[in-house]
Amino acid sequence: MNVTSSITTTAPPRAEWTGQIGFIVSAIGSAVGLGNIWRFPGVAYEHGGGAFLIPYVVALLTAGIPILFLDYAIGHRFRGSAPLALRRLAGRLGEGLGWFQVLICVFIAVYYTAVLAWAGSYFVFSFDLRWGGDAAGFFTGEYLQVAAEPFTMDFVPGVLIPLVIMWIVALVLLGQGVVKGVQRANMVAMPLLVIGFVALVVRALFLPGAADGLDALFTPDFSALADPAVWVAAYSQIFFSLSVAFGIMMTYASYRKRRSNMTTPGLVVAFANSSFEIIAGIGVFATLGFFAYQQGVSIDQLEGLTGVGLAFMTFPAIAAEMPGGPFFGLLFFGSLTLAALTSLISILEVVFAGVIDKFGLSRKTVAYGLGGALAVVSILLFGTTSGLTALDTIDNWANNIGIVGSAVAMTVIVLWIRRGGRELGGHLSALSTFKVGRTWLFFVSVLGPLVLGYMLVMTVIGLIEEPYSGYDPTYLLIVGWGSVLVMLVGSCVLTALPWKNDPDDFAPWPALDARGRPIGATAGTRAARDETRGGAR
């Protein structure tokens, strides 16, 4: 039985950004997050320094921007959250993929809020450099109180309180809606983030040893370009930092007005994101150069050059030794907090938009009801002494298996099975000043799946051959692979549930090719049948 056969209600009008600036700033707010600040500098340093910028730019042009455009095209043309837009494009198979993307965001949101809470706590700690002379010991010992056991229910008040506060802030903002909540938060937070981080970089450049840090980052090792792992690292960095293929940009694009330029704002978002990453690399390694100078060692002898170690161990230790350390700490952790908050909002928006579209619930009901439930799960998992272990494990599987797998599935379903490349490319070109054509189609339908498929296979092999981070294999099976299993099963269950409003009741533009010529109806939707009878309603 077709679950939509008896549905006759019409969905309420979709929320819209106030204009192009609101969309661009919000999209940049999503893209610029923790990965820009604590991941890119370390990845670049470990994979050829200045030479890494070559595969990085290649990855940006051949995968990052093309798949970003693909997300934009799907979300805007089919005007829905990931499950709704993909269902309208590719039927129930597409809807299942959309729910898989939503569930990826569920898992990311519950741990991402924990990192946001840590950053907020360290912003407060920066006033008196509370970590003292042992930043690493303070973080794992006094602050997180990390337990030896992989799972405990021993709550840490110092983590629990800021975690609750950050959930309240995020849910209140999202409950206000797309414009009053999401857009307004980004319009305030992003200028503050840019000002604060630029001030931090300028301060870092005048520290003793800063030049040595920049030399370490940008001195090219061109021999690294022959290593496939370097190219995989470049594609990984671009892919994760642009927030593509797990529903965010698709959802944000669905809030664009009916006649909106799509590709030019996409270029602005992509290059703004990469520019921030390079600026972050300059600031981080100038600061690490100072730290190495103070310690009397070279950069390669330092530990914690990426990830949690860089943010919450190395940088606090640097702030404790430098002139004006509290001010430096406030700038760094203030920037980290703002970057994490804007990204968290975009991640949760994917979840809430999907549920609102499917079940016809009000935004406030979803934000405070479903959001409150996610907050409880987040607190139970990451407000305890075993939170760091759970965060590290879920983060690895959600990103390296979930998101990459989602990208491969999306290109295969949309471009190979549904054969929607010409339609989506025509939609982008008909609306935008920057046209897409066969080159774009090649990148998203051939090169992208090959590169991402290789990344996925190599990651799976690596996780099978060697336990991740030396954790107990049984724990990794339950928490790591179990997370992916929950995403798969959950997406099937959600796809089987009936829609509150008819998902096929919408009116897309007539399908066009790259030259703006009609290419026929969009199969499988009520609007497509209307097109065939004389054009979209």
C-alpha cells in the first residue's frame, strides 16, 4: 500500500532566508567550525606543509565545490529537508538516504554540544588561566575526570552544567525559526568570530618564534605529493569542512527564495571557508612556533598538534607562558565557542527540518521536544567521566564511515540510478550567473564517487585491521559500528512511517539542461505530471 495515497493535506509555506546575505553568512557559519581551527593546521603540517595546498586546492575544485553545488541543487529545486527533497527526486530510496543523513546529524549533534560546552568552560577559565602549569593534566584530570573504564555513569558537574547551558542556548535559537533564530544568530556570531580570530592571528604573528612556526607549516615537501594518503587527507579535509553530503547545505538551500542565484554564493561560501582554514593555520602555527621557542625544541617535537589535544591541552599551555595569556585565551576559546555554536545550529536544523516536514509538527514542538530528548542523551553520554572516549569513537565513525558513505550513496542514487545530473545542472545554470556543465557532472558523478569510495574502503579496512586508538574491540563494535547500524535501521524505520502532508505536492521549475532548454518531466512526482500537461503550477 502506498502510504501517501490517502494524504490530501497541503504543507504550510516553507520558511525563507531574508535574502542572499543571510543565506551566505549562515552557510559560512555552518562550514566554519571546529575542523577549520583544530584540524586543518595539523593535517597540512603532517602531509607536506606548503605542498599540501596543491592537493587541497585540487580537492576543493574537483570535489568540495561540485558536491556543494549538488547539495544546493537538490535542496533548492525540490524545496525540502534531506528526506523530503531526496524523496521528491528519487522516491523511497532517496528518502531513506535522507533519513540516514538526518541520523548522522543526530549522532554528531549529541557529541558536538559537549565540545561546545568545553570551549565555553575554557573561555571562562581563561580569565584566571585556571589550568595553571599543567594544562594536559587539568583537562583530563580535574576538568573531565577521565575514567579508565570505557563506560561509566559518574557525572562530572563541571561538564554537566555548561553542557545543559549550551543545549538551552541552541534549542532556544532554533525554536525561534529560520530567520529570527538561525539567521540572526549567524549574523551576530560570524562577525564576532572573524574579528576575534583575526585579532588572535595578529597577536600570534608578533610572538617570538612565530616565523619558525610558519616555516614549519608552509615549507613544502613536494615528495609527499606522491603519497596517495596525502591526497586522501586533502579530500577528507575539504569534504568535512564544507558540511556537504549530510543534509546541512541541502536544508539551507531549501530556504532560498524561488528565484535565487545558487552557484555564485556557493563559490563565496567555499572560498570563505578555505580562507578561514588558511588563516587558522597561520595563527595556530605562529603560536606553536612561540611555544617551541619557549621550550627550546623544534615544532616536530611538540605533541598535540591537532584535534582535542591542540585546543584543550597545547593552547592552554601556550597561554600560560605568553605575555597577556588571559587575553589570548579569551580570543581563542571565544572563537572556538562561536564557531562550534554556529555549526551546531546547522547540524540540529537538519534534524528538526526533517521531522517537521515528515510529521507536520510545529518548530517549537520539535525544538523543545525532540531537542530536549537529544539533550538528555548528550548529557548521559558526555556529561560523565567516560565522555571523552565516547566522543572520540562516535566522531570517528560518524564522519569517516557515515558521512563518506552518505556521499557515495548520494552520488550513486541521484546521478547513476535516478540519472538526475542534467536536470540538477540545468536548474543551477538556469538560475545562476556561474553556469555548470559537463565538467561539473564529471566531477560529481565519476571522480567524486571514485575518490570517496576509495576513502571509505581504506577506512573500513583500517578500522577492521587495527582497533581505533587502541580501544577495546568490543567497545568499538558496540559504540562505533553500532552507531552506523542505528543510522541504517533508523533510516529504514523512518522511511516506512507515513507522511503528515503529501510529499509529492510541490511545484518545481520545469527541468532544464545546462543551456536552459527543457529536458522533459521529472519522473515520479505529482508536479512532474503537471509539467507534462503544460508546465509547473
